[in-house]
Amino acid sequence: MANAEKTSSGSDIDEKKRKRKLSNRESARRSRLKKQKLMEDTIIEISTLERRIKENIERCKVARRRLDSLESENVALRSEKTWLLSYVSDLENMIATTSLTLTHSGGDDENVNVEIAAGDCRRRPMHEYSCGCETPYMAGIINPGSEGFQKLFFGQEEIVIPVHAAMRCASNRGCIHQLYSSTLHPSGGSVVASSMPALKQPTIKVVAIIAEGVPESDTKQLIAYARANNKVVIGPATVGGIQAGAFKIGDTAGTIDNIIQCKLYRPGSVGFVSKSVFDGFKNNIKLRMFESLRVFFIHHSSFPADGMSNEMYNTVARVTDGIYEGIAIGGDVFPGSTLSDHIFRFNNIPQIKMMVVLGELGGRDEYSLVEALKQGKVNKHVVAWVSGTCARLFKSEEQFGHTGAKSGGEMESAQAKNQALMDAGAIVPTSFDALESAIKETFEKLVREEPCYAGVPMSSIIEQGLGVGDVISLLWFKRSLPRYCTKFIEICVMLCADHGPCVSGAHNTIVTARAGKDLVSSLVSGLLTIGPRFGGAIDDAARYFKDACDRGMKKKGIRVPGIYKRNHFLIKSRDNRDKRVELLQKFARSNFPSVKYMEYAVTVESYALSKANNLVLNVDGAIGSLFLDLLAGSGMFTKQEIYEIVQIGYLNGLFVLARSIGLIGHTFDQKRLKQPLYRHPWEDVLYTK
């Protein structure tokens, strides 16, 4: 019995042990599952956190790139702000002096007999376009008895200018609120009827009267009204005036070719004022024939329209950085404004460094300038010449052109005026032929201590807020290009500055720098790599696209420069185009007046893509074609000049300049990181028989 109880008790214990064991196992299993679940959750959480960390790192990189981009934009905006402030200052100065927004070709009386200055109207918007103006200043034309519109060209774009029958019509239709000056071309007897309504308009500050033969009583009446109402009359018998790079008023400056030749598409630093010196072509010839006492000759076919003013613009442009502002006050006995009025104004314009005065025999206007010089009211250099010294060669009194060009006594002779100006401190040459040398010597003294780029003093470049593109245009092309052109040049430099360390030029620079060579040696080793296979295709692309577009595409069995090759290391295709090309094309479509060559390059690209999916336009082709559009569309280069620019290698010069920035950066990287001598891996070298 006892054994049975003992056996039963032992079985119970074993059962309890077994159950406990099973319970422990189950508990351990649940614990393991719980830990396993916890581990899996932890791994998932770690993976999620790692993914989020990577995403945040990418966001930080994007934010950093965006910040860098914004900082670059801020720098550009600050530069633009500086330029705009300078531009606004120029505009304010322009408004305070003369500005052209409406051309007045007649009077308020519909019966006034006038002649519309159609030739001048056609040229004026083209002049403003050549100066880089976004819109023409001309707001309207007043032609008695006519209403409608006048078609004109602004660059390659055709525009329409409203034509009004009378000043009051323009006022009623809202044109006059924009108006700051008016140009009048009526006959002499109708000047008061034409000019007075213009002077009475509150927003008209300056009136230029082109008409000759104006009765003296009428002139005095207009001058009295203008001075009483703080307004300016230029003329009568004036050819107008010009503020270089901004606007012109009247017939001055001539054709677009002459404007470009005389550098009137951008401001210089010389103020010029003259009477309309014997203003008429035959009298200009007479002046030159007798004053020089040399061979009878005519200077230039574009000069007759405005006589000596144009000749002086050309003279000043040859020996200085050009005209800032030029005014012809007119040749009548009673001019609306005098030589000294404009000299005082020039003296207060910081951009004007020196002044040139061209007077004529007759009247005593020059003596007011003599008194101003003696009293120290003019503190800038004045180069002056009074024409008409040939008058003493005639036995009887001779009148040259206008009524004011007639000597009424010794004091009104050219010789007496020249002597008085010289005694007062003006620089007066010995003859008209020596005037150019006097201007040149005076200007060179002013800029001797200051370097000039294509005749533009360094101070002018800084004061106007010009950039690297503007400097390139002056040093390379010897002229100041419109802002959109210089901006395009700057974009090309930025986009071509670097293409990573693996391209051949950068590789050579890196190897040279790691060999311990100096900066110049490292830079040159990379630049010497530039050629037909690396970076030197811009000129070739321009030559190809120009020839093919101008003459028509012909099958020649050659590779097209400017199109990616099939085996190029950059995998570009129809669906993965070069971002640089897209940026250049977008800028050109928004700013260029014409993109004929770029569209042709796109046509070539479309044909190439029909052969292979990766034959897309590269940055060389984009720059080459767009530079052709820049040269042709700006209107500042002849066909021969465009041909020479492409043949000489100007466009590859852009790549050399731009890539130098990147190569210098690679050199500094190697020096800063103290990289050892480079040795190329053996496995990358293949020897074959």
C-alpha cells in the first residue's frame, strides 16, 4: 500500500515537472517570439530611420544647392540693382535735359503747311534699338490733317506709331502724359502756331525747332515764354541733339551705319555743343575748302543731313571714347538756348569728363562762355574752335548759311572769338585741322592715369555697373554690345567653366599639379588639350551651321560639329538632353531678336535623331549657332565682320576663357589636398601588336 502511494506521489511530481517544463518551454517560445517580433520591429524601424536619414540628407543637399542658387541670384540681383540705379539716374538726367517720346511734325492749326520728317521717323526707332532700348521712345507723330498709324521698324520687329492731326488730339488720347520733348519740322512762318501748343503742354519740357527762316520776333516770343515757364527751346535752325546710348532728337546722327561708326549707340565721356555751323552741305564744303586752304573735298556721304555736327561726332569718336551728349543750338541770331547754357549743364554731369565747343563767326554767344571760364564757373577742360576764319579772304561781307553766321564787326569775327576763348583758358587749336589733335591730347591727359578698354575709361565701366560680358565685348569686339548680348556671353562662360575631373583637359591639369608643377604650368597643360576632340568644336559648329543655313544643307559624308557622337562618354539622347543646351536656347528665345541659326541647328538635330537616338545637339553646337544669331541679330556687325569673327576663332576663345576657371579650380584642389604623384593603373593600359 505504502509503495503504491509512493508511486502515485512520484507520478504526480513527474507530471507537475512535465507540465512545468512544457509551461516553461511555451513561455520561452513566447518570449523568443516576442523578442523576435521586437527585433524585427527594431530592424524595420532602423531601416525606416536610415531611409529617412538619407532622405533628409538629400533634402539638405537640395536645400544647400537651392541656397547656393539663391545666393548666386542675390549676387546677380544686387548687380542688377546697381545697374538699374545707374540706369534710373541716367533716365532722371535724361528727363531733366531732353527726352524723346513723341515726334511733332506740324502745328495745331490744320492749315499750317508742313513737311513730315518721314526719313527721320524711320531712323529713330532703329537708333533706339541699336542702343539696346527695349521699347522705342517715340510715342506718336503729329501731322496736321492726318489720323492713323505709321509703320516703322524697331530692330527686325515692325511696330506702329499713332499719328494725330493736332497736339490736342494727342493730349485727349493720353499720349501727352508720357511726353518730355517735341521735335518740330514746320516752315519758318508757322513756328509760333506749331511750337506754342507744345510749350503749353505741362509735361513737355524741351522743344526742338528744326525750321529755318523763323522771324526774329517769333523766336523772341517763344524764348520768353519758355524761360518764364522753366522750359527749354533748342533751335530754331537746329539739327537736334543726341544722348548717346539713349535717344536722339531731330535729324542729328544720320543713318544707323553712321551711329555705329561714331559710337553713338553707347555713352562716352565727351559733351559736345555747337551752333549749326554753316549748316548746309555746300557751306560745309566752302568752310573746309577755305579754312584748310587745301584740296577741295567732301568728308562723308552721311554728313550732309546735319553738316558739321556729324563730322564732329565722327572726329570725337576717333580720338576719345565717344560722345555722351551732343547738342546743336541752331544758327539763328536768337537761339532758344546758348552755348554757355549747355556748357553749364555738361559741367554738372559726372559722366562728362571734357567738353568740345564748336562756334561760328557772327553774334556774341561765345563771349558768355568766355566770361564763365574767366569766373571759374566751368571746371572741366573745354576744347573750342570758332569756324569762319576764312571770312577775311572775301573782299565783301559773306554770310554763311544761317542768319547768325555773319560777322558784324571785329569782335564777332572768328579770329577774335578764338583769341578770347584761348585767353580765358579754353584749349583752342591753331586751325580747324588741328582740332582733332587738340581733342585727342586733352582726352589722353584725362585718362593717362586710368586704363581704358576700347577707349572706355575704367571708371566709366564701374560707374555704369558693367559686367564681365561687357568687358569682353569691349576688349574682343572693340564695341559695347547690347545688354542681352553681354548677358549671353556671361552665361556661356558660366556653363562652360567645368565639366568634372574626368575630361581630358582637367585630367592633364590634375596630373601636372600632382607632379608638383606651379599653377601656370598646370593650367597650360590642360588648355593645350583643347582642340577638335575636346572643347574646340564651337568655331567648327558655327562655320558649319552658317554655311549650311546660308547656302543650304548638302550631303558631304562628314560628322556634323556640335552634335554628340555615338560613342561619346556622356549618354545623352532624345529623352536625356544636355541641360546646358536647354538653358541657352531658353535665354535666346526670350531675348534674341532672331534665332534663325539656332532653329536651323535644331532642324539638323532632328534629322540626326532619325539616324540614332543619341545624336543630339551639344553645348558646342548650341553656342556656335546662337553666337551667329547674336552677331547677325544685334545689327552691330557687317557680314564681313561676322565671317572674320568665326574664322579667327573668337568662339573657341569663349571656351578657353571659361574652362580656365575650372582648370584653376582643379589645380587648387590638388594642392589643397596635398595629393601625391599620379600613377596610372596598369589594368587601364592596353598594349597590342
